[in-house]
Amino acid sequence: MGPIGTELARRIEAALSPAHLEIIDESAGHRGHGGHNPAGESHMRVVIWAPAFATMSRVERTRAVLSAAGDLVTGERIHALSVEARPPE
């Protein structure tokens, strides 16, 4: 994982204390698409299980992850962020 993925993981862990967290760089599959960065880390997927999600809707979970990501997404360091968020099993 590169510096953007590492920072994304750090922010999500600090904000949501997940039981499980995966950060996956899917940038290679988006070559030639808008926002693609040849260096990678432009298209990311987050798979997260967090106790905090137990009372949240799917939309609220996604918003919580995006809020934790902050300027990594709003500043377009990450062009696209896919989120799979649920409470722990």
C-alpha cells in the first residue's frame, strides 16, 4: 500500500475503530478513465466492519467513511472511493 492508502487507513482507524479494514487499490483497472493516475491510488475500495455501524443505515455508514477520508477524497487525491461498510458479523 502506498502513502495515500496508508493515510486513508490511518484516518479510518482513528475515526471508526474498525474490527476489520481492507484498503484495496483498484487504479490499474481504470487505466484510460477519467481521474486515473498512472502512479496508482486514484481509485480505491474500502472494506470495513465497525461496531459503530450497528445503528447506521447504509448511507450513514458510507458518509462516516467519507468523512473520515476527508480531504483525501474532497481534494481529489483519491478520484473514486468505493465503500463496503457493515457492522461486524
